[in-house]
Amino acid sequence: MLFQWNKLVLHARRMLGHSALAAIYAQLGRIDEARAEAAEVLRIEPTYTINGTQKETERFQVSRARGALFDGLRKAGLPEK
């Protein structure tokens, strides 16, 4: 059971790291790198959507950071829904 939990945590961390890099690269205007990271997000989690991430992060009160994150994810080419 612990092994499965560890695999799940590693999977989530990898996907989160790639999605964050996609947003960061996009905000820096490095669109090719952003799209490469976005492709990796979708390889790891084919059903990933920005909408799903927005719902998961609604409890965070830092709206400016959330806005920049989602704007970057859109620029990187990740699907909205």
C-alpha cells in the first residue's frame, strides 16, 4: 500500500512541476519550452484541464498568483476544459 501511495505522490509532483514550468515559460515568452512542458503534462495526465486545476486551487486566496498561473497555462497551450 505504501508503494502505491509513493507512486501516486511522485506522479502528482511530476505533473505539478511540469505544469508550473509550462506556465512560467509561457509568462516569460518562451513559448516553445512552455509547449514542451505542456505536452509532458498531457503525457503524464491525458485528462488534464486548466478548469480542473482552477477548481482544485479555489481555496487559495492569492488570486493574483492564480491568475498568472492560469494565464501561463493557457499560453502554453493546455486545454481549458
